[in-house]
Amino acid sequence: MTRHFLAVSFMALAASASADTVSFQSGEHSDFTRLVATLPSADTQWRLSGNGRTYTIKVDGSDIDFVTDTIFTRIPRTRLQNVVTDPEAGEVKLHLACDCEVKGSWFNDRHVIFDIRAKETAQDSTIPRNFALHLRDIDMGEPFAYSWAQPAPLPVPVPSIAPETEETITTTIPDPTQEFDVYVRNQEKVSRVAQQVIEQINRATEQNLLDASSPEAAEPKPTMAAKPDNNRSEWNVASAREEPVPTPNEPLNVTTYNAVDVAAEEIAAVLAGRRGASECIADDRLDLESWAGEKPFSVELGRLRSELVGEFDLTTSDSMKELAKFYIAHTFGTEAEQILRNIPDNKMDPVLSAMAQLVETGTIAGVNPFQDQGHCASDVAFWAALSGQQLAGKTSVDSALETLAGLPLTLREHLAPYLSNRFVELGHVEAASLVLNAIQRVNPAQGPEFELAQAALHAEMGDDDAAIKKLEKVAAANSTMAPTALVELIAKHVSQDRAVPTETVALVSALAVEHKAGYMGPDLRRAHARARMLDRDFTTAFNVVSEIAKVDGAEAAVAPRSEVTQSLMKKATDFDVLSFAISEGLTEPEAIDSDTAFDLAQKMYDLGFLDQTKRIVQAINIDHVTPELHILKARVALAEDLPRRAEAELMSVEGPEADELRAKARSMSGDHEAAAEILQAMGETERAAFEAWLGGDLSGLSALEVEVYQRIEALVAAPEVSAEIADSPIGILARNRDLLNGSQDARDTLSELLEMHKVSDPAS
């Protein structure tokens, strides 16, 4: 079923969201500037209006938070001069720096694209806009759209000024529908299509997606003076084309777009020499097969190098680009980059520079021209995937695979491992497997890069043993990829928490010294520290970390030091933890990351070293303060007999653990009633009654079903002896006997109570 896309000149939908955020991102292109707005939801509606050098973006809602701080960090002010936001009105005003126009369109569900580009005139288009229907080229000043089933304009007599003879020149505006009938040859089909369009328009109108506006009345133009007779006919015809033809049944200003229009616009843009509507880099800019040349390598290289220097011993940018393309096609990325550095910036092709980097290292340092090319189903999809961009759908993945198959053999074998690794990172495991299988069928004897790619694929598929075998094979070989394989091998052992073989530890130690000043030096030093850590040789591991701090900087040593410290706390004895914490300065600020610092502080608290615990928690960055850190600080405060400070730490923390500490703090400060209330709310009935008893409330002791508490309540509540019985001789003996018996019961009860609630000796 054909899906039609409708675009209108004015959209108005009522949708509001309080305090919603609309963020803007920017990007600069050769022929336009792009802004991408991220709406709060797919239901949020927007409008774009304006002309001249001021346009307004209206987002439905109240109190919109527009994030525009980073717009001018990536684009110059050549097309867009300034951005002014009005959150209360939900408006963003774009002040342009050129006579440009702004067009907006939906992208996915929540994104809107606004392109700022020069206004397109009829002279800019080198082909008819209505070429798709084989109609005559008539520029009606309208977008790419077709008017269905409209009445053909009638012939209009053109006024003519002739002083001597009366003559009337009649010009007839062509009827597009007549030529359309010739093309369609079926009036029923035309009616059916027209009916479908009408139904789509009606449906869009009911959904408030269309807003029709009446046409503005044409202003009468002043009468022009008479021309000489020899130019009379030309002037009349030109006037007839410029004057609007008023018709009684002129349609409303509603324009429809469908898939045919979009395809026609895309083809028109490509044929006109511009980038397509999808902004995909053209295949002719990536034609490596033609760049390689037809003659032998030495012959082509000699020819291109001889053409570098032209007349007056001057080099040209075009000749240098041709030589760089030749180098890229033959896997010489570094040589291509050296040639491209000699080209002026205004003539530099960023695509060539990016391709040279990808061929040499598989990565791009700096601006990535393939950043927004992942949706393209052409050759550029291959380079987009190679640069790490996510591909949009199976079509783009298939295009990347087809492009790889069409590359020269040497370049194909060179780039296949890089592409496989990228596919693994992007989640296209099946495509990565296809890449490696295709290369292996052509040449089974592949190099270490290929085996590293196989190891990455095995690891992604869950076959760790096969991955480790591949990595061990590459690491043991004396090749340029051995350091990389060794780093990945140790990382795999770390993920499995498995000790590294002794020979592997010795190898990484030697390579770390050999590549100390190379680009693999930092990775090898960290791998060496991790290998010693897995071997529980913490002394050597911390020594390697100290070397990292000396060679690579203090910041580079934080991550490996934190990793070794975590392993130390898990596998070493308490004495070793305390010893290394002091000797290696682990309690110093910024020595380890915040998460590791918290774990170390918790360890110190459990060991009873409050001073070390306080030193660590006070050095933790305020941005990493968590409820767990507040609880630890409260425990330290209670251990130092500072209940008020503990309560202050717990003010923003909720939960059973925090309530437990809060009740303890209240009890320590003497507020036993508040402590009893907190414990009662927690369901700790016995402890709540005990706190209440400490506060002087004995009413809850009998309900605890604890014999000693019940006896205490009975002793306290025993009736007093009356004065008459106390004064009588018999009463005195009885009272003394009762006092003796009661004192014995009281001593037994108090002894049992003290045994239940022992008080620790402060000196212990």
C-alpha cells in the first residue's frame, strides 16, 4: 500500500507539556546549515513561520526549556547569525546572516530537522521539475507537487499597444492535464488517484494536520508604457507570463507530497549536480576501483608523481588529490595524509582525509564526514560503518558488504578486519562473520589483523576459549599486532578473573619496556599492572602504577590504581590492605576514583580505623555523594559519640538502615521517646519498649512477654503498706519479712536485667 507523505505550508496542532525540554544540535554542511531539535515526545507539535532574515519556530506547550547553548560550537555564523528563545511563548527566533530560507521536516518520532540554505530560483534547476511525468517545463513557483483534476486555464487575450494598426496577440498557457492524459492513457486511473489524494487530504484535515488558507488577491500592476513596434510581440508574450491569470475557481493554497514527489526531488537534485535530499555522499567521490589505475603500480605512481609539478614548478591541488587517491586505493594511508597536508584548507576534501586515516588506522581523528551517512544505501555506508557510525537497517549493511566486495583485492583484505571489528561493535555479528568468511575463502592464509578480528567475533558470540587461543597465537608471534593482542588477552583474563600464565606476564613486562615511548606504551603499562594484579603480586602492580603516573601523568594512573586497589581488598588480608593503603597513599585525595574510595573507607571502618575512614570520605568528590556515603559518615559520627552530626548526615536519607542509625542517635542524645517512636514504626516492638522504659515509660514492658520485664513492672507497681499495719507490732514483723523477700527478688531481677543489657567498658 502506497504511503503518502503530506507537507503543508502552515501546521497548527494543540499540544502542551509543562516545563518540557527541547534541545538543539547543529551541523555545518557545504551548502546548508542544519539544526536538529529533539522534542519532548512524538505528540509534540511545532510550526515554522517567517520570511526574510527572521524565522520563528513555535513549539506547542507552556514554559518550554530550550537548550541552545551548543549551537554555535559546531557552526560558524555565516548563515545563522543569532538564536533568541522565549520559553514562556514556546518560540525560538532564528536571525539569519544571509538571504536564505529555512525548511523544517520530521525525522523519526521526536526529531525535527531545520535546514538553512540559499533560496532556490528557477535558474538553479538545470532540468524540468515535472520531468517525472514527461510534462513541459513550466515553472509555476510551486514546490514539487502535482495538481490533480484541476480545470485547464482558458486562453487569455493579451493587451497590445499598437498606435497604427489594431492587432491582438493571444497566448495560450499549456494545459498540463492534456499531456498527462497522453502519459496515463486511462482516465479512470486518473480519477482513482485523484480520489485517493482527496481521501488522504480529508483524513489529514480531520487529524488537524492541514490548515488551508485562502489565496491572496493579486495586486493590479501599473500599466506599462508603449514599446516600439519592433519589440511589441516579445513584450506582449513576456507580460502574459508575468501577469497572474485570475480564475473564478482558483484552488486553495494546499500542496500535497507523496513518495513520487520525494523520489523526483531526489533525482532532480542528483542530476542538477547537488547532493541528494538524503545528503548522502555520491559514489563517484568514493570510487576506489578507478583510483587504483589500470597500469602496474610503479607506472601509475611514476606518472602521478611526475604530474605533481606543473608550469613554473608549481604544484596543483588536483594533482595532489589524484596522487592521494592512488595511495588510498593501494592501502598507503600515511603517504596519502602527507600529500593531503600540502593542499590549502579551502581546497581540501575532508572525505579524502578521513579515508586516508581509516585505511591507515581504522579510526578518524577530528571531524568525521561520514558521521551522518549511516542511513545511506550506497558506497558511503561502508565508510560510515568503518568510522563507527551505526547503520540504519539491513539495506545499509548490505550496501557496505557490496562495497567491500567491489574494492581492489589488497585493499579489501586490508580493510576487512577493521570492518568486521566495527560490525561487532555495532551489533551486526552476522555481517561481521560474512566479512571474514568472504576474505578467508579468497586467501586462507591471512595475517594477524585477520586473526584478531576472528578473536573479537568469537568473544562476541560467547566462545571465550576460541578467542583466547587466537589472542595467544597472535601475542606469541613477533608481529606488529602482538602488543594489541597481548592487551586484549590480559583484558579477557581480567573479565574472567583468571590468573595470567607466567610467560604472558614476562612478555607484557618486556613489551612495556620496548614500547615505552610508542603509542602502545600506555596500554601495555596498564596491561602489565593488571597482569601483576591477577598474579596477586600487588607490590609490583603498585610499582607499575607509580611508573604510569610518572610517564603518562597522575590522571592516567587513577584508573589502574583503583583497579588494583579493588583487587587488593577482595583478595589480600586485612593487614595487607592497611599496609598498602598507608604506603601507597590510597587515602590521599584523588588517588583513586570515588567508588573505590568509598569501598576502601568502608573497609577501614570495618577494621576500626576511624581516622583513616574520615580522611577518605572527606576527600571524596561532592559530585559522587550517595546515600551510602551519608550512612557511612553517620556511622563514623556515632562511633565518635557525635549523635547530632550523625542525624545531620541522615537528613536526606531514607530507608530502614537510616532509621536504625537515626534511632540510635536519638537514644545516644537522651531522647528515648523519639527513639522508641522510630523503632516502633520499624516494627521493633521489644527495642521500642526498652527505649520507652529508659525514658521512664513502663507501660509497655508487660506486653513484651519477657519475664524479667514483667517482674520489673510488678515490683515497681507493688502496693504500699498502710500506716495502721506499719505501726502495729505484727505489721512491723510482716513488713520486715516482706522487705527482705522483696529485696532478694529485686536483686535477682536487676542482675538478670543487667545480664541482658551489658554495657561495654569504654576502656576496652
